[in-house]
Amino acid sequence: MFIILLFSSILFSQVDYADIQEIFNNSCNSCHDNSNPSAGLNLLSYDALFSTAGPGIVIPFNSSQSILYDRIIRNDSSPGD
């Protein structure tokens, strides 16, 4: 729940990617790292995210249409969907 609140509060203010990266580091990188990223999505850095995210996963400046944002809000980290 903390992740959802933090992520939501960041979205309604000026966002620095470092704030989002901190969320990924604390909550996502155990599965989405360099060694064997779940669903092929690497969240270790901005460059890694955008080089491994497929279409629609992240839509800059339009979080409501982003699949990643939707999955974070729904607290759905099940692989393969």
C-alpha cells in the first residue's frame, strides 16, 4: 500500500525520475534486474527501462495509459500477463 501512495503522490507533483527509480529499487528489482528480468522488463535504470519496455508499458507524460502504472496501482506483479 505504501508503494501505491508514494507512487500516486509523485504523479501529482513535479516528478524526478530518481524518485521513481527509488520505488523500483526498493520493490521491483528483485525480479526486474540484469540477471534475468521478469517478463524481460529491466527496472535498474531509466535506460534499461526504456530499452526493455514493450509498446504501451510506459507512456511518458501519460501515466493513465501506461501498463506499468496500471499494474503498480492494482498491485499486480504477476509475471507473464
